[in-house]
Amino acid sequence: MPVYYINSYDIINEEEYAKYGPPVIQLLHKYGAEVLASDLRANAVEGTAKRMNAIIKFPSEAAALQCYHDPEYQPLKALRWRSTDNCSMILVHGQE
């Protein structure tokens, strides 16, 4: 069953954050993931939108968690933590 990471955060250091995307895309492909949406200008229908919002589809929960814990991702995750604030990263299960 597919799972989806729903990520939202505010970018506080544009220059640092610019180093995050390209290597993360390569790592996502390693786990069969697909970026379904990625937006810096989301429209808040309710609540307050964060600057970056993304939805990433993985083929399984195991693949999503393996990607998150992959040793290659750890320095990238640290880079994201340094360059963003107010992060939420939610893993939701798809419908069968």
C-alpha cells in the first residue's frame, strides 16, 4: 500500500536550503518515491500555510522509513533542520 509524506515548513535560510533539494531527489528515486506536489506558494484555505509544502509518494511505509533513516539522508536532514523552522513531516497511508 502506498504511503505519503506530507511535509510543511518555513524556510529561514534560502542559500542553505538551496543545497537540500537536488540530492534529496536522487535519494527519493533510490526508494521508488515520487514527488506529487511541491509548492512555495500554497494557498491556505484554513489555518496558516508554511512556506514549503510537499507531498511525496512512497511504494510502502517500509520504503519511506528506510529513506528517512538512510545514512545518506542524515546530513541532508541536518541541513534542512538548520535552514528551516516550524517543520511538520507526517506519514499517511493511502487508500486501497
